[in-house]
Amino acid sequence: MNENLDILIISIDDEIERKCYELKQKHIQKIMKLIFLLTCGLLLVIPLVLVFAGINILVYLLPAAIIIGIALLILLPLVLDNKLGGITE
């Protein structure tokens, strides 16, 4: 009886692992969906709060755009250079 039980457990072990992986993926997808919806909500709420507070949104966007532009200029040569790692031939 123990041999039959051992064979059964071994045969369904792969299926159990596959199902656990699927459940983990579903959980991760739910978390990612929640983060996406929260981010979308914040993208709507923050500008409205700034407008009602009388703060111009360009005051915050202009420095961010300048920093992103400078980072792009500095990092673009590194990104385009293929010597950063990975498989090279």
C-alpha cells in the first residue's frame, strides 16, 4: 500500500508545483492590478488637488523634465553601447 501511495505522490508532484506556481502568478497579477488602479487614481487626483490648492502643476513638472532630460543625455551613450553585459559575439 505504501508503494502505491509513494508512486501516486511522485506522479502528482509536478501538477502540485504547477498549480502552486499558477496561484502565485494570480496573486502577483492581483497586486499589479491594484497598483495600476491606484496609480491611475493618483494621476487623476494629484493634479486636481494642485489646481484646487492654487498651485501651478508646471512648477513641479518643469524640474522633473529637466532632470529626466539630463539623465537621458548622460545615460544614452551607456544604453547604446553594447559592452554593458549580456551575450556578445
